[in-house]
Amino acid sequence: MSASNWTICPMCIKRSKELIDKFVKKYYGKIDGFVYNKMLEEINKAFVHVKSYSSDEYEPDKKILKLMEEREITVKLGDEEYNENDLLQNGKISSCLREDYEQGVDSKGDCYMYYEGECDCGFNKNFKFNEDKHNIVDKETK
């Protein structure tokens, strides 16, 4: 079965923003200013890609990626440690949230809806609604 839609995961956006903040806090003033600015510029380009609705994998500047690898650039977010590939969204696509949904009217004339959104990052939301099983807040019939 194919997905009904692919879109941007809100948790991936949130994590990307937090990774940028962690990078700035950890490395500002600690590494050469020119190198720091080049890295931050590429990290920001990667973030723009994550928000772009692109189905293409992001390919960071190879020189910047190598520079970050050589300097062992990492940041910690919660209990997880993220490296240069994570900071630069290396190989990731923007539209990573798979959405499946269905709605309609069943044979008894009752409305039903189903939604599930799931991302590789672990984010998952789903709900099921059937008019004969759930309370309706506002209903109009003709």
C-alpha cells in the first residue's frame, strides 16, 4: 500500500532547530571564526532543505562535511549524540512524514475517518472516528 501523502515531520523540524542551537552554544568562540561561519552556513542550508517539501536527498558541501568530520563536530541533545551527518541532514529528504488517511460514509450512512502519520524519527499520530461510535461536537444534517 502506498502513502496517501508525504509531508514534513514537525518533530524533525523541531530537532533540527535544537541541533542548530546546540551547535552554536557549543562551538561559538571555540573554533576559528571563518570555519565556524562556513559550518553554520551549511547547517542552515540543510535546515532550509528540511523545511522545503523536497523529495530529493540533501547533499551537503563535501568540503564542509569533511571539515566537520576532521574536527569531530558533535552535539548532544537529550541522551543522544548527533554528528556532522545529522547536523547537515546528509542524505535526508524533507518530506519524511508518511500520512495515510481515509474518510467516507459507510453502508449505514455513518461518517468515518482514519488518519495515521508516521516518521522514521519515531513520531507517530493516529486516530479513528466512526459516527456511530464517537461523540460528535457539532453536526448538521439535511
